[in-house]
Amino acid sequence: MSITPVERFVLAHILYSYGGKMYFTTPSGQAPEEALASFLAEDFVDPTDRRYERIRKAFAEALRGLKEKWLIELRGYEVLLTVVGRQEAEKISRELYNELKRKFSS
């Protein structure tokens, strides 16, 4: 199975920042992937930052891909890594993830 670098980073972010499971809210009429992408993008940049929309869109696309590949489960207001999703996330060490997160946020 082939996953993109953004998909792998999103998996690692859910694993290392949220323990592999997180809850979120979805505004009325918004797809769960879009709401979650907005929430995750705010972990890196302020919504007023000019990069925010580009990051949000990349995360939404990654979340759709991860869901289609059964690497995450989106259930109501919860997202969690599947067993295979956790294995893929762990291919990025915590140290590398922290380094990428720091670069990504600056």
C-alpha cells in the first residue's frame, strides 16, 4: 500500500499528539474530513495565516485517502488509527515527527 508523505504525517500527528484517537466537532453540513482537517491545521498555523487554507486542504485530502485505505476510522465525532494505520504512523519516529512538526509550524 502506498501512502503520501502528507498522509503519513497526519497519521503520525494523530498518534504522537493525540495518542491515536481524538474527538472533534463537525459544524452542520460540513463533512467530517473537512472539519477534522480544519482542527488539525490549527495545530500548526493560525486560521488567519495565509498558509492555513493550503494546509487545511492538504489535510482534508490526506484524511479522505487514509479513510479509503482503512488506515483511520471516522465514526461520528471520533477519529482513530486502525492497527495498520498505527503501524504506518510508527514508521516515522517520534524524534523525526517532532523535527518535521517544528519545521512545518515555522
